[in-house]
Amino acid sequence: MANQKVMNINALKKLLKKIGSEVRDDYEVWLSKDEEGNEFLPMPENPKFCLMLDPDEKRIIFFPMHG
């Protein structure tokens, strides 16, 4: 994972456009980090390392990169 590029806004826009047909407006967005903001981590550019769709719970889950 150390060589993984960090996601930029253009990559995020493309990703959201790509999954747009798979999710509905009532999906929630979840991040896999604590709510206190103790640490800030980058998002990997490759969606297979940073994204999970959970249709049963209506969630999009993003996983930041751990150094």
C-alpha cells in the first residue's frame, strides 16, 4: 500500500459518478476512523482499496490509507 497514490478530487468525482447507478439517495456515507479527528489519513486512489458498498445497510464506506 505504500506505493498507492492518494485520491484527488477528480478521482473522487469519477468514482462517485461510476457508483451512482449502484446507490440511491438514501445511502449514508461512513468513514472507518474515529470521530474525534485524532488522526488524518489519505484516501487511496484505487477504489478497491478504499471503498465498500453495503446495500443491506444502505451505506458507502470509505477506508483511509494507513501508513
